[in-house]
Amino acid sequence: MGRLFGTDGVRGIANQELTCELAMGIGRAAALVLAKGGRRRPVFVIGADTRISSDMLGAALTAGLCSVGADVIQLGVIPTPAVAFLVGKYKADAGIMISASHNPAPFNGIKIFSGDGYKLPDALEEEIESIVLDHAATPPAPIGDEIGKVTVAASAAKDYIDHLKSTVLYALDGMKIAVDCANGAAAVTAARLFQELNADVHILHDTPNGININDGCGSTHIESLSQYVVEHQMDLGVAFDGDADRCLCVDENGELVDGDQMMAICSLDLKERGKLSGNTVVGTILTNFGFTKFCEDNELKFIATKVGDRFVLEELLLGEYAFGGEQSGHIIFRDFATTGDGQLTAIQLISYIKRSGAKLSQLSSVMKRYPQLSINLAVSAEGKLQFYTNAKIKSAINTAKKALGKSGRIVVRPSGTEPLIRVMAEGSDDALVREQAEAVAAVIREQIGN
């Protein structure tokens, strides 16, 4: 990826790496690039999650856009997939989401969607980068009535919720559901969505204060939700991340149901209803071995891409497939959305549970998870670069691959969104998986650890 944009937009610690000046520059450059050839002044919609820095960065982005003649529609606090949907509904030229997703509160990010609701292709991101970093073009400086104006979309959350409700065939009457909003963007939509679908919903972690987003809650910290579901005898629990573009579940016993298992359940439902084009599901190289076996057993074709929802989406579009996602719970229903949507995933899954009359624990048993261990290692930006050329790390990875053999695998990669090297090992032998993952992690700590 480029110098500003990673696999999921621009990320960094707000006011340190992701500054107001940078945000303003990105706003100006985005308007210049995305308005090219347009017959009118461009219109951008802007949404944000609940981080304390989102207002600051939103103001800078808005100033940058308006300073080059673009109009801005403020959506307020809203999930990322709502921006992707509303950019089309409001006939805007582009959408911007201010969020660092599942990252802690000090981080923030900028994601840009084109007018069709898809994340920008690499070529356009690189064009924006060249304007911001290399001054490859000079944005105009309009005056008078040519300066952009700002309006507020008061019905943004309602419009998005109405869209989500339209995707399910049946209400969720009688379903007892615990929902963890991660003190993030779902706090403004989830309660209303599930209530209007007639679920008996218990909302957790929906009091954001700017610094508690993802803090001990949400899809990265499932423990409190699991405990609540068991103690209150709920049918299931749903946990979103900070911008609600992904979700994970726990069953009635408090056991985790991850993205791979949710994809297994939903793919069978889609296949039964004739909605799974090509009988194909798209995942990534981190998708559990158990999902591959599930696909074989159910006559489904599985395609694995590089890690990142953008790569899953590229394959979906290329093959004209309808469904895919990641183990993290970032799942794309292409009939309804142009990006991963945690709340959409949740209601599609729960609607099927309601129709089937089965418990989530029964449905998730269609896929057996292979033992898998993930280790995240903090590294500097320089460490990420050294990873690719360090001979000792390469040797350790090759040794692990040989040890795991055909019954396992190891994937080691720099994160596209955080200052981390991620080690994932998987196989039929739990002890061997752990041994090899920890051996590789030890070499990385020794060579480039932060």
C-alpha cells in the first residue's frame, strides 16, 4: 500500500501522526481528485465514530473540502457502513468516515468511499497521496459563493436503520439478544434497529465518552458479553467494534461464534434460498481450515484472498459473487451492501436463527474449528520494513512451515492498520501449533521487537 493509505484508509495516533493539517490536506486533495470531470461542485458526506478526536479531525476535513469548493453533508456519529450506504442515497460524490475501527481511543483514521459506496481503488488513493505529500497538483482557492457550504443530515441514522430493516424477511419477535455497542458508533443505531425488529434486546456499553471506545468491550473484548448472555439466559449475544463494520457473536452458552462460523451458517442459508451465486464463498488466507473442510462437505467453492476486506470485496466483484468475509466478523452481503456491515450481518444471522427454530450453538456446529493461535507483536514502522528482509525471521518461518507440514500452516504478516506483526499458526495438533507460533514470535521479538 501507499505512504498514507494502509489496507483500511489512513490510520495513526490522532494529533500526533494523524494531525489536523494532514486531515485538511487529505480533504483538499480528495475533493480535487474525486471532483475531476464533474459538472458541478462536489458533495461529500462525512460520518464519524465516538472518539474524542473525531470532532477535531472532522472539522479539519470539512475545512479542507469547503476551502476548495466542495459541499459537505454532516452525518454525525454513524457506523462506517452507513456512510457507504448514504453516499448513494444522498447522491454525493464521495463519503468519508473518521474512525480507527477496533483500535484504542488514541488512534483515529480516515476512510474514503467513492460515489458508488465502494472504498477507493489504489490508483485514486495514490493520486491523493501525491497531492498531499508531493504537491503534485495545487487545489483551487475559490472565493465568495464558490466556497463550499456545510449542511447536517438530521435523518441519517433513521435512513440507515430503515435500509437495514428492509433486508430481513421476518421480525425477530421473542428473540432475547444482548448487544455490545463497544461504546462506539453502534450506540446511536443498534438499540433502535433491534427494537424496531421486535427483539427483546439488552444493550451493553452504549455510553461513549470519547475515550472508552473498544475499552474492555466490543468485538475485541468478548468476555463481558459472554458472561451477560449466560447470567441473563439470552438466546445469543452480538458484539460490534468501534465503527460497527464487523461483529462477533456468542451463543446461548456464552461460547464465541466467530466470523468463519457465521459465514458457514449464513452461506448454507443463502444456498438454500438460491442466493449464493456460484455456490461460492470468499474468505482470506487466515480463514480457519475448518471452514475449508465445511465448504468441501457442503459442495461450496471457497476462494482465499490476501488479508483485508478490500481484497475480499475485489474478488467478490471480479467473480460476481454474493458473499464473503473475514474471521474477524467483517462480512459482506453484496446484495445489500458495498462493504462489511456488523449490524447487517447480525440481523441476517438472527433472522435465520429465528426461521430455523434452532439454537445458535446447534447452527455453529456445522463447522469444526481447527486449533489456531494468533500472536500480535508490537514493532516500529522501521521494524515493519525490516520484517521483509530479515534472514533470521525468514528462516524461523520456514522451519515452522516444515514442522507443521501438510496438516498445518503458519502466516506471518505486518498489520495494515496497526504497528504490529501478526503471527498466526493453525493445524490439527494444538501443542505443535502453539510451539511453532511462539518460536517464530520469539525470533521476531529478538530481531525487530519494539
